[in-house]
Amino acid sequence: MRLLRDGGPLIRIGHRGAAALAPANTLRSIELALEAGVDLVELDLLGVPNGAVVLGHSRSELASEPLTLDDALAFLRGRAAGTGIVADVKNRGYEHALVESIRRAEAVERTVVSTSFVSSLRAIARLEPGLARSLTYPRRRLGVAVRHTLPARIGRMLARADASAATLNHRVITRSVLERCHALGAAVLAWTVNDPALLRRLDALGVDAVITDDP
């Protein structure tokens, strides 16, 4: 999957479907994101003890009967087969199950896996080289104070993770970071952007995509 905008319009990604419009990580949230015309839908993913991959941001926030990735992908395939998918990996150890779900849905070419776990990205690269991979940074918002050093580090970070894109908190995005990523051929996806003024600033700066609760 190619995520660089290359002078085209800003790529719109619905966060957890459309989390501002319906409960996050549900079929209704995904449906509303599709109705809004998103380019990609971002899904938070958790591996659970029974071996399934389900939609959820964390174990503490997991619904009593969470939507499975298989069901979400089947819904997307039936409603919007051309819409891209951001598979946002929230815990480790289920990389094989994740890849198999994406293969079953015939969604490898339109999916990018994004996570802060370097080991997961490297494992996914070995299991399915055709899957695009994006390194999420920082893992928590506490890391935004180091943004002045990020331009010098981002190349090594992407290489270590075997990633071709960076999913960055909007607070760490600077022109220098963008220029460095683009020089490496890596797209920059900004999260989570819900303020129109911020969106306009990132668009003008040249960010490739924004992840938003309200597409």
C-alpha cells in the first residue's frame, strides 16, 4: 500500500471507525466512517487468550462481546472493498493470527499494520512481506518532549522496525521530521487530529494522512 500523497489531497483515516459519531471499534462506527468517505479505516486490535483477534483499545476498555477482526474485515469487504485498513496493533504475540485474518479477507494489498512494538513489525514482515508497516511513535503521549531530536533518529527507528511509514502523534511532527521521512520515502500519518485548525496546519505542512475521530 502506498501512503505518500505525492502532491495529492490529504489522506483521511477514520479513527476506530468514526469514534466521535458511534461507539469506537464497532460495525456502526466503521459504517459511519465509510459513509463519510474515508480513504482508510483504522481498527484497534487486541489478541485475546482464546486465540482470536478482536477490536479494542485495551483490555480494560474491551467490550463484553467485542467485534472480531474477521467480522470487521468481512463487513468492509462487503461494503467497501476498495477502502484501506490501518491495523493498529495494541499488544504482542498474535502476529500470525493477525496475518492469517488479513489473508483470509484478501486484504493484504490494502492494509497497513501500525504499532509501536518493533518486534511485532519485524515478525509481520517475515510472515507477510506484502503487508505495509508503519511505526507508531511515541507509545505514550509522555514522549512528545523529545521531538527536537526526532529528525536525527527517525531514520534509524524506521530501519530497526523494518517500516516504510511513521504514525506520529501530531505534537511531534515538525517540518524537519517530515522532510527526513519523505527523503527516506516514508509516509507520515498524524494522530489523532480532531481540531480543524490543526488539520489545516498539518495539511499545509505536507503530512500525508490524518487519523481523526470525526472524518
